[in-house]
Amino acid sequence: MWRRALPWADWRAVSDMLRAKVLPSMLQQADHLEQLLDRYPPDQATVVLSLTDDLFLRSLTWARWQLGIPLPSG
């Protein structure tokens, strides 16, 4: 299980990027991310989400790269 911490707005931007790709798997991942994100208030400084699905991890990495969000080193 991977735990990732990002500001709430960055998670929302990742979701938007996944939706922009318009692939069924990316849309499903965006839906899942938004359901998790809905548990937190938008003004929360950092949101930590646990990621287990390999496709989700690849989708997150792609979206972060597209948005210019630094990728984790480890």
C-alpha cells in the first residue's frame, strides 16, 4: 500500500487531468479519487490517501508529471 500526501487542490487537479484523458480506466480512477477526496474539506492543507491499485499509481504518476508536480524519489 502506498500513502501519498498532497495538498487538496493538487489532488483535485490530478482528478481533472485523469478526466481530460477520457479513457475509461482513467475516468474510473478519477471517480475513485474524487470519492476519497470528498472525505476532506477543500481547505485542508495536506490530504494523505492510500493507493493500492497499480493502474491508479500509474495514473497518478502520469497526472503529476503532466501538472509539473514533483514525483517522489522513493
